[in-house]
Amino acid sequence: MITLLTILTGIAMLATLGTLFAGMLGLVRQDDPVRSNQLMRWRVILQGVTVALFVLLLVVSR
């Protein structure tokens, strides 16, 4: 269980980082502002999922 949570947490972290960079690139290039805003919303959602998985991992590992 701990291994699965560790892997899921790592994947969520990488997804958050990828979404962050994609949103920042969109802002810098001044592409479609709606798309950039949507990517930033997804980043916030992914951050919440990552934090929840990390907390769950800490609880399970005790």
C-alpha cells in the first residue's frame, strides 16, 4: 500500500509540475488566455490531489 501511494504521489507531483510549466509557457507566449487560465485551474486541482495523497501516505506509514 505504501509503495502504491508513493508512486501515485510522485505521478501527481510530476503532473502538477507539467501543468505549471504548460500554463507558464502559455502566459509568456501570450497564447489563448482561456487555455492558460484553465491550465492554472488544473494545477490547483492537481496540487490538492498531491497534498491529499501525501497526507494519506504519512497516515498510512505511521
